[in-house]
Amino acid sequence: MTRNVGGIDRILRIVIGLALIIAAATGAVGVWGWIGVVPLATGLIGWCPPYAIFGINTCKTRTGE
């Protein structure tokens, strides 16, 4: 798996994922809040399956290598 989620995208996924999980755990939202596990996992791993399918990559490219 080549990383395809970079920088700000990863941070946003982690923050949103944690917020949804916390909201679900405290009862602020319904069970659907546990879907926050998905953006949290993709943010932590740095790889997103739909990005791979559609050829999207938000990682910065390295020049000179």
C-alpha cells in the first residue's frame, strides 16, 4: 500500500473521526457516529481505498529523488 493521504487531509480525517466517535460514545449522536472509525483509521494509516481506486493522491510529491 502506497500512502495516498497526506498532510492536512490526514489531520482532518483524524480530528473528524475522533469527534464522531466521541459524540457517539457520549450519546450526542446516534449509532451512525461510530462511522468515525473509518476516517480515523484512514488518517492514521495514510491510505484510503477510494483514493486508490480513483487515482487520487494528496501526499506531496518529492522532487530530486
